[in-house]
Amino acid sequence: MAQTFDDQTTSTALALIGQYGIDAEVIAVMRAAEFAAVGDTEALAAWDDIIACVAAIEAGDLAARPIQ
């Protein structure tokens, strides 16, 4: 089942893909790890969603992409 993401999550995921290409998911994981290290659970949850969105977009899940 396709997961849906809010506009901010999708926008951030697309920006990461645009900037880092195939390394976007790795960059997002590193950013999430930074928030985990300082105990910021709210930011960590947001980055977990971004990671999932990047993965969905890279897997070809059209539901993860905004309508253009």
C-alpha cells in the first residue's frame, strides 16, 4: 500500500534527491542520526518520514510525488 506524505516532507525529499541524487537517502539517514544523538525525537520523527519519502520516490511510488 502506498504511503502518503505531507507537502513539507515531500518537498524536502525532492530537494535532497535534486541535490544529492542517489545519495539522498544516505544524507537523510545521517541527518536523522544527528537528531537522534541529541535526543530530539520530534525532528527524528520528521526525518524518518523524509527517509521513507525519499525511498518511496526512488522506488517509483507515484503516490509519494506531488501532482504536477
